[in-house]
Amino acid sequence: MRKGICLCIILLGFNSLTAQSAKIDTEKLLEYYETQRYADAAKYLQSIYPGDTEDIKALAQIAYCNMMAGKLPEAEKNYLKINTIQPNNLPTLFSLASINSRRGNAANAKTYLQQIVQLDSLNFNAYKQLATYADTPEIKLSYLKKANSLNTTDPDVAYDLSLTYSGLKQYQPAYDVLKTAIAYDPENFTLQQALLPVANQLAKYPEVIEIGEKLLKNHADVNVINDMGQAYFYVKDYQKCVGLYKMLEGMGVQNEGTLYFMALSYRELKDYNNAAIYAQKTIDEAISDHTTLYYAALAGIYEAKNQYNDAVTAYKRGLTFGNSNIIYYRLGLLYDLNLKQPKNAATYYQMYLKNHPDQEKEKEQIAYAKGRIPVLK
């Protein structure tokens, strides 16, 4: 269909050119186009028209042929000539932007696109392309929002806009954009997959599970499995969570996040042996900003198994990667209630209070620690 439209446009150009000169062999040109011999077409047209011609339609045909043949410098030269003779022509500016983009000249491509939106403030394609040249996520967001407002059902813009919103931690608008596009195209699996991590962030876990199950029937995508595993964990279906992440482990694509959820799921299922195994696997998988949290999880599992000395070792190992209010407080409780070592308990309660715990979120723990310190001393 697209090829047919292009040929119709070309034929219209031929008619115009033929009206001006009987020298053009329309059938010969059409054959070049149909066989995609654009370089030959460009040479033929250049043999008909002098190099200094200012015939815009002839220049446009020659520029188009050179662009399709990959002769970008020649194409740009002709489009620039057209732009000088007839400034502010949108198709010419789009062609110049495309040529510069293909040649890696982002600055020039961006300049031409900005000229387009100055001439046509409602040009969807210009805003869509400008987003790819944005210097910051905020500027990219503004271009994509404009494009999306002009066409809320375009899947590419909806996808890119949702990712940009998510990168800025604006999950609700990311969700809304995707839902609108999906409502128009319910069978667009790419958009549905993009919805899953956003829906997880918004705690829409049943929706993640429902959509994920449908997507898995089409293809066992790693990202879909990962998002579904999280959703099953948060709805407390720990066995399903373990089952999905076991699939990832079998595929060799586990990561610290999936292993961490497996450790927690096994702990909730009171399978403490596997919980400890996967907590250790989580730690082994990657040392990151979350390592203290992973050691805290491992220590908590040891506590549940009444292995208090192992728990102390794990907590203290976690502290080697950074201060942690959770660990200081848990060590205080462990020494206080289980190991009956009041001096150590008081020390860790004091360390907890000195580490500036959140006065609102941790007010109960703060009050407890403050109350226990004088008793223990």
C-alpha cells in the first residue's frame, strides 16, 4: 500500500516535470523507481536538468533519489537549495532533519525540527522526533507530552512517555498514558508489558497478575515473569512467586532482586533452609547499595531458626557495607531479648538512636530503644 502511494506521488511529479520538458522519459524513470535504482534515477534527472536549475520540483525529485540511494551529501545539497529558494517548507525541513540524523549531526537535525514546530505548533511528528534529541529527561518529557496530547493513541509515543515518567518516578501519569493507548489497541503486547512494572509501583498487583498471565501465553518473557513474581509476592502468594523465579533461575537470568524475593518467600513459607540459601545467593549475586538490607534479611532468617549467633554474624557483616538503622535496632533486640547481653543491647540501641532514625516512621522503635537503655544500664 505504501509503495503504491509513493509511486502515485512520483507519477504526479513526473507529470509536472514532463509538462516543462519533453526530454524526460517517464517510463524509464518509473522503471528505476520500481526496481529501486535510485542512484540511476538521480543521474538520469541530473542529465536532463542543468546544475544551476532552480526548478523546485526537479530539485525535489533529484534530492529524493539521492537520499534513497544513500547519497546523503548530494541529497542535502539539493534540499538546502530548495530551502533557499522556498524557505519554511515543512517537507523540505523534515528531509533535512532526516538526513542530518542519519549522518549523526544531532545539532542540525534538532535545529530543523525546532524550525518546524515554530512554523506548525501542532506538528505531532516534529515533537516526537525532537524528544530523541532532548538534553534532559525533563525536556524529553515536555516534547513527548506535547506529542501525546496531539495523538494519545500513538503506541511509540505512549511507550516512550511512560518510560520517561517512570524514570522521573511519576508512576501515575505513566500508568494513565499506557492505559489510554491500550484501550485503543487492546492487543498491543508491548504496551501491556510496559504497564506491568508501573502497575507494580502503584500496588496494582491483581492487574499485574491478570495481564501477566495473558502475556505468558504468548511468550515467556523474562521481564513479564519478573514483574509477576513481585506481584505474587505482594499478594502473599509466595509459592507462585517462588515458582516463577525458579523459572528465571532455570533460564540462568536470576538477579539479586529475584533471589531476594525468593529468600523472603521461602521465609514466609517457613522453609528456612531454602530461605537461608537464597539469602546467601542474593548476597553473592551482587554487592550493591542494598547489601546491608540483604544481610539483614539473612540475619532475620537465622533468628527465625533460633540460630542467634549466626544472626549476629550476619548483622555485623551487613554493617561492614554501611550504617543501617534496621541492623542497629535488630542487634539491640537480639542482644536484649534472646542473648541476654544487656551491655551489648544498650550499645546497639544507642547506635540506633545516634544514626538519626526517622522521627515519624520509626517513632515506636525510638521510644522502645530510649525506654530500654536506662533499664539495661
